[in-house]
Amino acid sequence: MNFSKECKNGFGLAMFLLFALPAFAQKEADYTNWLFVQSDKAVQVRYALVKQEGDVGHYSVQFRINQQDDIFCKSADCEGYVMAFSYPTPDNKNTIYHHFIFYNTFKGVYTMKNLVPIKNSWPDGSKRFLSKEEGLMYELADGQKGSAAQIFYNCVDEKLKSTNKNRCEGSGAYRNIFITSEAIIVK
């Protein structure tokens, strides 16, 4: 194939743009630092804004177990962690729940398969944005200092061999939002 001849008729250039440019454009997502989902459990989360469509940002979300932290569950009875992770729909009319069981044998990073859509801006000028150190933040229209965006409703607890009870599921639970039968198992 004569590249210069093909470029003259546009075909070669079109093929180059179709196949080569997307590879150049792909880059590692710019994630926040690792943050604890709940301060007393070793499951951590981080976020990266992957794309923005109008006032909605689409975020990649990753989880890991911080096995080096003092709060990591080292007991022989502890198999890992149960977690319910939720966020509101962009119209704020519904809440989407994801359920996970992370076994202590899991040593990697789990990336949610679907991007999480979050409304990032409002007509009055207030907005949500990512802070590398603090995660998703909220700033008022008048530019007042941002505060943590309290949009995630989560629960994490240890998964123990000796009992099926945890603070995330069942009557009397701290937050009854975890559903074992819907959980993604991460080993």
C-alpha cells in the first residue's frame, strides 16, 4: 500500500484517524487518593472523572482492601468485608445500590464495571468537583470553600465466619441496605 497515494484520496488519513488517534488519546484515569468508605473499616474507594456530558459527570469508581492499615480485620474469624455502595441518580429521584463481598484473599483493585453518573453543576452556579485529597466535593455558587459532597450512602462491615449478622443487613442493623443475594463476590 502506498501511504502517500492513499492519503491523497483521503482513505489513508481516515484510516489513521480511525485507528491511531484513539490509542494516543487513551490515558490512565486521574484518580483521587484512596479514601476509606467508612473510617473504621479497611475498604477504600477512589474516583476519577472519565467524561462530562452537560451537567452530569461520569465517574470510574475503584475499591480495594487496605491490608496494611491497623483497622484491617486480621482475626481468624474474619473472612473479609460486606459493603453496600450507593449514589443518587442525576435527577435525584432514585438511589442506585451496588452490593459487594470482598474476601481478605483479594489483594488487587476492583473497578466497577459501569461508570457512576453524578450531577456536577446547577443553574445557580454551585457545583461538585473532585479533590485529589478529599474525593467528591461541593461548592456553593458564591464560591464558599468546598465541603464533602454527602451524596453516597454506604455501609461496610466485617464478614465473619461465626455469624451472618452484620451492621449493614437485617433488622436492627445500623444501616439495613446490604443485600447478600445481590452481592458481587470479589476474591
